[in-house]
Amino acid sequence: FKVSLTLNHHYLLKATMIIPILLDIIIWSFLTERKPTTEAQTIDCLSDITNPCIHTNITCDTNTDCSINCISHSSCSYSNINCPISGDCHVICGATSSCQDSVIFASKSSKLNITGCTRTQCRNLAIYCPPSTNNAKNCFIAGGDDLGPGLSIYAIHGWDDIE
């Protein structure tokens, strides 16, 4: 089985004119692929009655900053929190057991900032941190001196990613 392709001068000329235009489009789309200037996304997990986030997948939009507010008892427990790809992610674990037995996936986020982690809020929490960029840490975990038993932190560059 043999296939042969013959291009005449007319088609070859059009192809040579189109290739630079396509390259310009590809380069332009790559250079302009940045976070849109849209408002940041906020996901409120206030309680298991008003906005239940327990045992769920909490997912932020891609290319936008996102705040997840787990600010009542067990509000985000046993959940998968999917931080934005190419956006900053802020998770507030602000009440007893609010982030217990949950997983925060932020390895493809620009930054991750977790606040409120103490012994009772973040028990058995798993965190997938974004890698550092240009020696700047992008994973910030704040709380008391004891972040809680069973805390697992996954970071490509180890402690060089975490503050």
C-alpha cells in the first residue's frame, strides 16, 4: 500500500503563508494565557444545614483565585477540596473538626494558604502542596503549634515548598 502526495506550486505558496500566521496565533495564545481579571471565587461551607460540604467534592474554578470557608463544626470534614488550577487557593479551617479527614488538592495551584489548622480542626488532613517557584514557597499552613494528629503533607520539593 503506497500513498503519494503531490502539491502544486499554488498550494505550497498558500501553506507557506499560513504557517507563520498559525505560529503567531499559537505564540499569542501562549503569552496571553493568564488568569482572567474576574472576581475571586468564594465557597462558603457554613454548616451542615445551610450549605453542606461534608462528604463532598468541593471544586474551585480553573484560572481564578478561590477561598473555601470551612467555618462551622465539621463543615468540610471528609471532603475532597480541589483547589484551582493556575489560581491561588485559601482554605479556612475555622471550627472544631471543620477540615477533619479531608484532602486538599492544590499541587496545580499557584499558591495554597491554609489557616486555622489546630489539633482539633485538621485531624487526619492530607495536603498536596503546589511546588515552589524561583525559590519562593507557595504552600502556607498556619495554626497552632500542634497542627493535629494524622496530618499528611505532600510536596514535590519537600520543606522547600512549605512555609
